[in-house]
Amino acid sequence: MKCIHFRTQMHELSKVFKSIWCFAKWVRIESQLSKKLSQFSSLKWSDINHMITMFEKKIKILQEKFFFSSSQVNISDITESFISLTVSFNSRITENEVKQTIRWVKANKASSASDISNKALQASLAELISVLTSLFNACITHKYHSKQFKKTQTIVLRKLKKSDYIDSKTYQLIALLDIMSKVLKSIMIKRLSDIVETHHMLSNAQMKVRCKWFVISTLDLLVDQVHTVWSCEIKYVIFMLSLNVVEAFNWVSHVRLLHTLKIKRTSSYIIKWTCSFLKNQKTSLIFDEQISDMRKINADISQRFLISSILFLFFNASLIEKCEALRIKIEVLNFVNNINILVYDRFTEEICRTLSKAHDVCAKWACTHDATFASEKYKLTHFTRKLKRFNMMTSI
């Protein structure tokens, strides 16, 4: 297909004498140059209709958008409870674990501020394996995530197919993480995932970053649930309400997250290491061919880190449990910050009443956890084989 497209384009160029010479000039000169990064346009200040052009002020706008510091959360309902029994946790990291994790990391990934490339670390693995293993074991033993591991570089890029780029929402971040931090966090993800599955800490409705749970697993489970309901003797109709938490990873309360980890009987090694991991993250922003100074970011959990996904599953575990505790014809699917509530019944009016109850539970949870559901992303999906049998015009 690419060959046919190229020949078609060349044929079109050959029809116009000037066009073919322009193409030849591009091949001779510009095609040999490295591609320039797209330049930032002026950014609109959120509160006033004012355009910002200075680099430092643009940084401030982007920080407010991507690393927003959440307001004080009402945690009056949290009581200090003494958990006597916690799940067992093997805090000893082996050389074999470190080897497998480093080899798993892609070799040609861009390096972070430390300038240690993945390829260089893999090439020198034989000489460094014992030192790295001792370093990571010290981090786990002392329940500490090194300050150097928390420094990242973040590239700001335009999102595709936007009409204009004056709003900070039209940009996205690509983070260059420290390779040492990647290795340690990958090991901790594996440990935490194993504990979650072994001790059933999370509901089966919660997915992502769990062993053998992927997007396809979510879709398979949804299809199975729909077909199971349809196979009943009583003819049911199914409604699914889909909710999305706005800026989920930037609004997580440390106190609530750590409290949930305690309630789930997670090992103190994981809790205290997580506490250290969350604090004092720093990054520099790269755009307009300039690099900002290292700045502390106030985002509670950054979506750039894979471990953040599984921590967010702990954070919203109470919401899933409250929805499942309604004891009605309801199923919940949770894929990180996407909540899908399935309700089935013989009458659509009854389904809408049930969904309203479930939504009230979600709204109450959002108030106590300083979270917001994006109203523009609400979706209501119907599953039925016979449209005429049910009143599909019923609203919530």
C-alpha cells in the first residue's frame, strides 16, 4: 500500500513542472535535516482572556494543568485503626529479579536527566548486578525511594487534530523516567500485584496492571455478563452507565490512599515505601527547544508511572465495594479511572431508579475523596436483543 501511494504521489507531481523541482529540492536539502519539534503557540490564561507568550509563564500554566495540587480533603471519617495482622511480604530482592527486570526494559528508550541509557545499563549488567541488587534491597529495607529516582524530564507535545493550541488541554506529556527508578518500581509492581492476587485484596471488577488482566479481559468479562443475563428465562434488558474520574491521578489524597493500604492489610514495607515514593517528585518541562529548571510537582499520583495505576485501584476500591454492596441486580467494571455500572431488570424504569441510587453512591464517594466525574463523558449504553419489548426512552 505504501508503494502504491508513493507512486501515485509521484505521478501527480510529474504533471506539474514546478512541483517536481520543489520535490527534488526537498529531497536534496530538507529531507536530510532532523525534524523540528512543533513550536508552542501562545497559551490562554485560564481565568482571564489573556494570551501568554513568555516561556516561564507558559510553564506555570502547564504546571497548573498537569500537576495541580488538590485542595484539602475532608478526612474526618478516617480513624486510626490498629491492624494487627498484615500479609506476608518478602522484602529481599534477588539478583535474578534485577536481571530479568533490566532485560525487560526496552534498550533504546530515551534517557532521563541522569543520562544513564537503558542500553548502557544492560551492557554493563554483569559488572553492576551485585551493586544494583544491594542498592534496591537497601531502598526496600529502609522503606525509602531515593531523591535521585524522583527526578524526571517531561516533554510537552501537541495532541493531534486539534483546531487550535491556545488551551493547555490540547497538550500531552511524555515523561523520561530514570532507568534505576524504572527497575525498582517494576519490581515493586510485580510484588504488589502478586500480593493482590494471592490475598484477594481487590475486587475482580477492578482491572489493569494486574496479573493476566488486560483490556481484552475487561471486554471479555463485559460480553460474558451480558450473555449470562440474556440467557436467563426471564427476559432482561441491560443498561450500562459509564463514568470517568477527571484528572484522576492528580487528585488522589495521600492520606486516603495510605489508609486504604492499611485497611487492606498491606505490608508496612509497601506502605512506607509508597509514602516515600509519592513525596517530593520533581520534573523539568521541555518544549520550544528549551528546558525548564527542576521544579517540585504537587500532583499526588502521576499517570506517567505504571505503579500509579495499581495504587489508584486501591484508592477507588471503597467505591467499587459500596456499589457492589447495594445488593441489587448490579455489576461493576473498573478499569483504573473508568467506572462502568451494569444494571439489569425487566423494566427500564426500575433500572433507571437503580442507576440513580448507584450514582448517588458515586457522588458521595467523590465528595469525600476530592474527586470529580466528568459530566461530558457520561455514557448510557443499552444491551437488548429486542428493542420494541422495552421502553428505551426512559431517562435517569
